[in-house]
Amino acid sequence: ATVSAIGSSVTADGPVGRAARGAWLVAARASYLDPLLTRVSPDQPVHFGFRDVQTKLVRDLGASSRVEFAGTAGHSRLELVPDAAAGVNDLRTAFNDAAIGVVTLRLAPSARVALVTRLSGAVQQFRNTSRDGGLLDDGGARDLVWRTDGSGTVAATAWHASVEARDLRADGRQQRIASGRSQDQIGRAHV
């Protein structure tokens, strides 16, 4: 564990299984810069904080194969005191949440061939609100990717091949007040 003036973190790790054919690792962080600055300067107009966690797991399946998982997730928050957000369309609070995970399978069926397959996913959400608590912006995205890479040698000639498929979806909304009326913009994307 680590503790500093602006945050703290903790890390833990260890072997997987009795034969210790793998390992795991987990780390987490949190900021507390905001409470510190509020104590030092109570008039500060900006408050910010975050926390996140990372993890990794590796397991040998045999002499020529391994599976791995890695993941990260986090949350952040920004808040302005009401006096700092003067206009009806000015930012008061902003939140963001995100996570990503990757599963990897590594195979070496022979001394001349290696295959790596990865499946990953990521998600992200955000929301911004105004001085009066009204919505300014919100949205998010989701991304899924499958990729396989192969490499090797045939008759002293090296080769490499890759194939990838992806599905990305995102949406967002923006809302502003103009002349006493709400104006909305909505966007969506799918790749």
C-alpha cells in the first residue's frame, strides 16, 4: 500500500493454483486531493476526484499455451461550486466511468508457428450537468474487438497474418438553453 498527500493505492498479487502455473495482480487507486485542497483553501471553486482498479491474471494451460486477462475500470468526478458556474449553460458537474477488458490466448503448436487471439471490450459513459442541475451532455461508447495474429516460418521464409473484427457503437446528447428554450442535439454512430 502507498499513501501520499494526494492519494492512496494498494496492490496485491500471488500465484494461481497449487502448481503456481499462473499469477494474478490487482491494484487500486483513489485520489483525495479534493479534501486536502478544501481544507487548505475552502474558497476553491473546483473539486476533482478519481478512483480506478487494474487487474491481470495469467495462467499457463500447457507447455505451449497460455491464457491471460487484463482489465481496468475507473470513475472520475469534477464539480464546480455554484458561483464558479455563472451561466445556465455553464458546467457544474462532470462524471466519467470507463472500463476495458482483454482476454488473450497464446498458442505455439510447434516451434515454427505461433498464434495469438485477443477478445477485448471497452465501455465508457459520461454525464455533464449545468449550474441548475440540468443536463448539458451525456453519452457513451462500447467497443468490441476480436483479433487473431499468426506468425511462423516455412522453408526459411517468415510469414505473418492477421484478421480482425470490430463492433463500435457510440451515442451522445447535448442540451443547451437559448432564449429560454431547450435545444437538443443527438448523435449516434455504429462502425
